[in-house]
Amino acid sequence: MGKLWYGGTIYTLENEEKVVEAIFTEGGRIVKTGEKEKLEESFNERISERVDLKGGTMIPGFVDSHIHLIGHGETLIRLDLTNMNSKEEVLAAVEEYANQVNHGEWIIGEGWNENRWVSPEQIHRKELDKISPENPVLLKRICRHAMVVNTRALELARVSEDTVCPPGGIIEHDLTGNITGMLKDKAQDFINTMVPVVSEEYLQLAMKASIKDLYQFGITGVHTEDLNYYGGFHSTYKVFTKVIMDEGLKFRTHLLVHHGVIDDMVCEGGVFLSGNEWIEFGAMKIFADGALGGRTALLSYPYRDALGTFGVAIFSQEELNTLVAKARQYKLPVAIHAIGDLAFEYALNAIEAHPIVGKGRDRIIHAQVLRLDLIDRAKTLPVLFDIQPVFLASDFPWVIDRLGEDKMEYCYAWKTLVNEGLICAGGSDAPIELPDPLLGIHAAVTRTNRNDPFGIVYGKEEALTVYEAVCLYTKGSAYAACHENERGMIKEGFLADFTVLNQNIFTLLPAKILTVNASMTVIGGDIVYEQK
């Protein structure tokens, strides 16, 4: 028996104008769209439930193409520093939290961002030592490409002034040669290997919190990369199956698999897109560089506000080529994190040297700092761009000073990518940013920082239309996972995954997008969230 959905404006996204009056769904899929009266006549005996959208706007379900599902859940259940507006506020929050933990227990905080602070001076390990000399303290920067730790954490990791930093990492020292406690990219491994493995119960709690939180944003599924960070592939994958399959918390997860655990996936019999409609394996994830916030994104020119600094190559060109070649041996596409233009160039070189074998599509994640020659090369490859429009709201205006006004022409250049025929998918990179797709859509359409009272527009010529922006999180995400024939549109035979908005996003003034909320989230024909 099925459901009849009606009473709102239903955009199919087959094209910009296509709307239908009603939908009949059954068995988790869309059976027919059309006029309400005709659907009632055709399926009268099979309609067991009628769902009135109450004037809402229905679109295909939002899918975040780049998120860390468990990591987002962690921000909901432990020390969250993302909204702190000064170093003093961060330190005060850490001190309050430290008073609640046991002696010797790790104190871990998430999401500090000095670019939010009036005075963006870095946190020093000695400041953390004053708060907690006996407990190891680890505070992750919002980009997760940098962390600051106290002396106790460094002692446990046996990191000192004499420690040799691994390639692709930075151990920061002050002017006197002493370690500041700031570790970037590969240098973070010293600390990460010392942090106790979290329990399965903790991971389940984080995942449940994450999924239930994402429901309220109209998110029906994600592409997520978690399998290398919580005790390894097997224990983390077990949590996905426990929460989503065994306990039946409906959510569609496309799992990018970090290169460090790709052999474990293969040993489990995993191949590209193996699994089921709820949990499936995707591309092999590789990091080519770091992030702009910590000046570790790899550039072909020096940072304008730190001359002599070009960023960090996580892997040499030869090493990156070898990793892509390994993916091809397993007939896997790759998903390469590349923020800086030189990292992007390295990624293209590796993909060109080792073309994709079998099904799937390569993706380059972030692609924030580009050049025209790189865009022209990408157009000749079966590669898509996994972009995060919400980054614009966080990165401007400070990123202009960091890169230089003369280098901005092909930065965050989403309209250029779309006009050049490149397919883009949209994500948030939560917990780096808030996961609400409407924040990303607003940034893509208005090119403004939502918190800027002056509403300054950055790169107006690169603004997307509302339709183009919505398609990032629907059709784009479906294409990135090779599901464009069954997801991302409201069409006969497609999955019955829907997002219902409380206002018509396509007719509102762009600035009003921030007033839109998800009023209902539907997965497989079942309502998993409804706004009260």
C-alpha cells in the first residue's frame, strides 16, 4: 500500500520549471507523478495514506556530498568551540570543561577558529598548561588540519624540540625555538596515535545524534569519510551497520574510504558501490594538501600574508600517483582533497597518469583556489567537483588578504565551473561548517557572509541561480555517487526521498533564503522529521 503526497508546490528538478501537483509512492519509491485527481483515480485501492504538504515546497531530498558524519555528532556531545569569538572565550570554556573530567583523562575540544576573533593570536601550549597541567589537552582547529595541545599531550606523544617533523606536517616553534603546541596536518599523527580509542557506545551515540540533527535540515543522506579515525575500519563500519541497519535509523550513507584503510575494505569483500541502499562504499579518499586557515593549502605562489610560505604537500607527486594507481588496481575512483591550486594540479597529474578503470567518477574535493589552465584540463577528464559553498561565508574577507586580490579570479569560482560544463556536488564539510544546506545555498546565490551586517558581495559574477544551487545538494550529489538514474529528482522509479521547505525558495528574494526551514524530511517514503 502507498501514499499520496499533495497540497504543496512540488519541484521535480528535471528542469528549472517542472512542477507536479501530486506524487504516489509505494515500497520506498516514486510510482507516479501528476494531477492529484488522476492519481487518486489510478491508485485509489492502493492509497493507504494521504499526506498534505500544507502549502510547503517539496524538492528531492537534500544529500550532503561531503561531511564527517560521526565528527558532526561529536560536536553535539562534547566540548564545542565553534562559536567562540575570542581566545579568552575558548580558554574559559576549556577551563570549565576541565573541572568536570577525571585526573589524567584527555580533554578534547572541537572547532576553534581564530579568524572569528577580534585578535587572531594563536593559543599557546603554556596557556593550556595553566588550565590543566596533568590532563592532556587537545583542541582541534575548525579545519581539522591543525591542532593545539598542552605540554602533557606532547610528553605522552614524545614530541620535543628535537623531534623531526614528518613530510607533509608542521611542528610550530616560537622565536626562541620552543614548541608552541601547534601541530599541522601530518604532524597531528603524533597526537592522534596517543588518544585512547573511543568506545563503540560513544560512536553509536555520536552517530545517532548526528543523523537526528541532520533530519531537521531536510538531509536524507550523506557522503561521509569516517572509517580511518575511530579505532580503524572494522570497528567504525560496525557502528554504521548497528545504527542504520540493525536499529533501523533510516539514512543513506555513501562511504568514502580513506587510503589508509582501503585494504581493510577490500579484505571485507568491498568494491565500489557494494552494500545496499542504506550503506555503500564509494571512492578512495586521499588528502593532497591542508587548509587555507592554517596556511597549509598548497599554492603555486607564496601566501600574501606570510611570504615564503607555500603550504603543505601531504604527498609528493610520485607518492600521490602511487596512491591513485592503487585505487585503480581495486577498480576504484578517487576523491582527492585539494584546496590550493598546486594541490589541484598534483591531483590532475595523478588522475591523468592513471585513468579510471571500471565504473565510477573521480572527484576533487573543495577546489577553492584554481587557475584557468587547470579548469581547462579538468574539462577533459571524467572528474567532478565536490564544493562547499558555505565556505565563502566563513572565508571572506580574510582569504583575500591571505591570497592576494590579484589571485582571486578563479577562487570559489562556482559559476565558471557550471558554465564550463563541469558537474558540481554540494556539501558542508561538517563539523567544519554547519550542515544546513540552506546556508550553502544562500552563500552560493548571494555570495555574502550571512553574518555581515553590510552584506558585502564577493565575486558577484560567480553567483549561482537558486536552481543551480539547489541542484548541488540533489542532482549533483546523486551524480557524484553514480545514482543519477534513481536519486536527485522527483521522477517515476526514483527513491521516495524528499525535503519539504516551509517557503518557496525559488520565488523568494535571495536574501530571504535564510528564513527558510525544512518542515518535513522523508526517506524511503517515511516521514522521519516534521517541524512542530
